[in-house]
Amino acid sequence: MSEKTSKKEKSLYKPILNWLKEFLENKNPHAKIFVYDVHSRDLSDFLERMPFKKFFPEYSTYKIKIDLLGVIQYQNKCSLVFVEVKDDQLNLRHLSQLLGYCKIVKPAIAFLISPRGLSRPLYQLLLHFKRLDILEYKPNYFVKIAKWDNSRRAIRMDSIIPSI
């Protein structure tokens, strides 16, 4: 997006990267896990310089900007994990942006995280009207929306939509 990234949002990147690395290591104990702050460049440009680009033949088309990137690498397989971080309440525009990115790249996991939780319209759509279908970006793969807990330096597990 063309918006400037706020200092407050940037200050969340490092603790969320630390959490992401631990989260992915726990879920994938036999894989190599890498995490990166890639908010300032296109994903395609980042992958161009990485040895695991061979796992993503379409990488040159990934002209998108993700905030944080996780890489889960096994010997013959590599998966990406997207994290979009916002310092304000999560809204439909934030979700739409990440869903678009996910439709293009099809990451293994995608998180939309904010310390301020959901905006009222997004909350109502997802929880009151139970429209979890809008979170799906490929069959049985859903964007995970979560609230960041600054004091614990982790996402609140009870806040994840849909739950893990």
C-alpha cells in the first residue's frame, strides 16, 4: 500500500518477528525457520536474493509488500508465512489487502495482527454474522486475525479468528 508505515507499527515488528519465529519452530520442529522484516521492499525483490527462491517459480510476479515474512524450509519443500501488522483497529481494508496477497502467493499461514483488535464492522461481520468464509484464500486456508498482547509479547491465543 502507498500509506506510510507509522513508527508505532514499526515498533511492533521486532517483537512480532520474535514471536513468529518461536511459533513456527514449535509447529515445525524438523524444519529450518527464518523470519524477516520485508515491509520496505517487494516480496519478489526479496526472494530474488534468497537461495529458497527456487521453490517459488512465480516469485518474480510477487510485486507485493508484506510486513513480516516467515519461511518454513524442509529439504525439498519451502513454505511462506505472511504477517501484516497494523497499529490501529483491524478493518475490512486491511483484511482485503492481505487476502489479495494470499490469493497471489498462497502462503502456508497468514496473520493479520493488531494490538487494538477488530473494528466494529469487521467484528460484526466475522462473529455476529459468522462470515468466516471471507477469510479463506484457498481451500481450507484462512487468514488468521489476532490481537497482539504487548505485555506478553505474543498474540492472544483466545483472540485468533478462526481459532487454531
